[in-house]
Amino acid sequence: MTNLNEYLGGRIFNAKELTPDLKKTLLDQGATQTTAIYQIKGERYCRRCLMKLPQNSGKYNYCRHCINLGKINSSDTLFITGSDIVFPIQEKYLDWDGELTDNQQRGVHELLNAFNRHCDHLVWAVTGAGKTEMIFPLIEQALIKQQRIAICSPRVDVCIELFPRLQKVFPKTTIGLFHGKSLERYHLTQIAIMTVHQLIRFEKSFDVLIIDEVDSYPLAGNQMLHQAIKKSKKSIGMTVYLSATPPRELLQKVQKGQVTLSKLYQRFHGHPLPEPRCHLLFKEINFLGINPRLRLKLNRIVSSHQRLMIFFPSIPVMEKFAQS
């Protein structure tokens, strides 16, 4: 028997993958049919990834941009399943006894304001500022309103690390982990943790999209993935960007008032970030064995029982330094 949970939630499928009975069932559940390739002003576009295709030719009669998710030919038909899902109401959603710092509380207040106004929001915070803990109250408010949330990252390891943390603090909420290397088949959950590439399979699915490390490869500068983010969000939903080094394009949207902003310059412990100082040697590292000026600095650090890390331009220089 077919498990409908594997198909619902604004998912995009090639009709060739579906049986006649399943097609009928999905249409009864609110799915729509559409051509796989559409045209605007003479240009052809893929309906799944929204990328432009080369001009009509027998050689490129399919979309090469999202072919890793399955080949889409110009003659294919796509099914897009319904995304209006009613999730169960819980007595308590967030089970977390941690405390937010004053800076984090300010950021949470700004996040919730953006959520209530359906505005996209950027959390610009240094590494270690506690961005993950800051999104807990936002997720809770979305769950209270029976909304659906996707938490995405360009990196698989980040998704895998986030999964048990979210399971722990939202123990009664359905949470799925989906990425290209996952053995878990897709199924409908109220919170979905996934790589950004997986969003190509969705359309108008999520009320809240949280994109972590928006500046990281392969998301940075990737038009297809950024279009997937926009496409997979519901029309009145919000996107939250988390970054320590946001890209210029996103900061320009902040300046234009298209995206609201929270800044956190301190880590959760409240201490300022260490600022490195530059000392010029003027002579090579191995001058007179070890450069006298460098030797003086090292002796001072060692005698004061401080920890240090030394970087070298090459392995031979490092080995020679160690023997000096």
C-alpha cells in the first residue's frame, strides 16, 4: 500500500514516477499537474528548478541544472502536491531549560517581530553567538500557529548535527532529516531539516524557512539554490538567514529595507572576540637559527604559561624551526 506521507507537502514529482492510482489519489488530495518546461518571452525554463534552458534543440531537450534529482524532459508532466496540512495541537512545544543572554533576547525579540510581520530576517552573528538557541522561540511560535518549518544548510554535517538538538527540545513534534546521503525516505513532518539542494523538490511548502550558513559553498552565488529557497516558501511565509559573514547581496537587501536585521557581536559567554596583533620581523623566521625578535616573543609567552599556535608557510620551514 502506498504511504501518502512520502508524497504530500508541496512536493514536485515527475508524472512518470507515479502509478495511475497514485496520480488519482494525489489529485484528490489537492495536487496539480503542470508541464515540466514552460516559456516566458520565448525563453524556456524548468518548472522544477526554474533555471533557463538552452534554445530548443534535440541535443538539450531536458534540464541539465537539476538532473541529479532525476531527468526532466520537455515532454514530461510534473505533479505538485498540496501543502495545506493541518498539524496536531500540542499542550507544550518547546522543552528547553536554557537561558538566553541579553543580546540573544534582543535578537529573539527582533526575530519574532519579523515573524509577526511576515518579513524576511537576517541574523548577523559571530560564530559561537548561539544562533541555534535563538531560533527556538521562533520555531515554537510557528508550531503554535500549526505552521511548517524547514531548517536548511549547504552542508550535510550541519544538518546531521542539528537533528538531535531539535529532537531534544521539540520532543513531541515530528522532525525529519533529509539529504542526499540519508537512508531515511522523505515523509511529511512539521519540521524538516535538510540540505538546501532538497528544496528544489518543493514548492510553496514552508511557512518558515531558516537558512544556516547562507554564505557557504555551494549556496553562495548559486542562482538555482537561491531560487529554490524562494520557491519553497509560502507566499506569506518568512525566510531567516543565519550568517557570521553575510554576502553583499543580502546586506544590500537589508539597506533597501527588504530584509530586517539582528546583529550579535559577542559570543554567548559575553567576552569580546580576541583580536590578533601583527608583528613584523623584517628578517626571515630562520634568521640566526630563530629570528631573535620572534624568540623573545615566544620566551615571554612560554614563561607566562600561555597557550599559542604557530603557523608556517611550508612544512620544510616548520621542520627546520622545530630543530632550532
